[in-house]
Amino acid sequence: MHRYLDPASSLGEIMFGLIMTLTFTLGAGIIIDDEGREGARELLIALIGCNIAWGVIDAAMYLVNELFARGKRRRIAHAVRSAVDEQGGVSVVADELDQYFEDVADDKERHALYARVASKVRTAELKPNRLTKADFMGAFWSFWLVVIASAPAAIPFLVLDDARQALRWSNGILLAFLFIVGFNWSRFTLGRPWVTGLIFLSGGIGLVLMAIALGG
């Protein structure tokens, strides 16, 4: 999976799926009270269907973003090649990269780097902006991460006869996974895993308590 999606993107897709599912289950109390087990079954179908739909949308947006990113790079390359002189091409590169390097290199070092980049761009072949196998694999994983995130929430409705109890267990599972996502996400930053996980969990608990107070 991580050949096609970076860790932050994959964890973000999972979190999105969890939040979408939690949004469904938080508002499910009224349906279950009115329709009981049948209402729970309809909720389960709607929950999975919604995440499949959003998975498709996320996959499509992934492909669009990949095309956009490469199109932007082609535009920059064209601007470098169209510059009236070498310094003009260097300026184009500097406009794009200065934000990343101004804190780690001085003016002379950055200018030398940008000059080498501009020289390489002027001689490199501009490839057509087409979707590749890697793009489709990234979209595939974007889709499945959103869909799979809803699967744990469905388990209680499959094994418990009491629809209300199944709903509470479902919410509990989603909250636990929110903590896990927050915990793992912070490992790729300077954040503290337990603190970040608890922040994610606290936000989820707040949503659950609010829904219960409102009759959910």
C-alpha cells in the first residue's frame, strides 16, 4: 500500500472513513427506536453504501489530484524553458522551491541548487500527462481504506440481537479506532502518540455524548 500512498494519506483515508461511519451511527438512535432490528439492518446497508460511494469519490479525486500535480510541474517546466535567459529560469524554480529551502540553506547555496534544477529541466524530456498504473493503484487503495474503515462498525449489528446495544458497541469500536489512528498518525510527526490519540478519542466521545443528549 505504501508504495502508492504515503503514511499520512493512508491514515487520513482511514480517519475519513471512520468519521463518515460515526456520523451515520450517531444519528441512528431514532431509526433503531422506531424500526428495531429492521432499522438496524437498513442502517447497516446505508452505512456500507455511503462509504462505498465516498470511496469511489475519494479514488476519483486522487486521480484528479495526481493529474493536477503533474500538470503543474509541466507548467513550471514550460516556464523555465520559455525564460528569456538562464536567470529567468532560475527565478521560476526559486518561486516554487524557496519555501522549502530558505530555512536550511543560504542564498548562495539555494541559487546554485536552483540553477542546476533549471538546467536539468531545460534538457529533460517532457512526458505526456497521463494516468499510470501507480495512479490507479493509489486510487484503489484510497477507495478500500475508506470502505474498510466502516467494516468494524458493522460487526456488532451482525452478532447482537439487541439493536440498541449493537449501536453502542459500534460507536465504541469506532472511537477505539479513532484513538489508534491518532496514535499512529502522530508517529510520523513530532507529536506525542498518546496525547494525539486521546485528542482524537476525546473529540469522538464528545460527538457521541452530544448525540445521546439529543436523543441519538
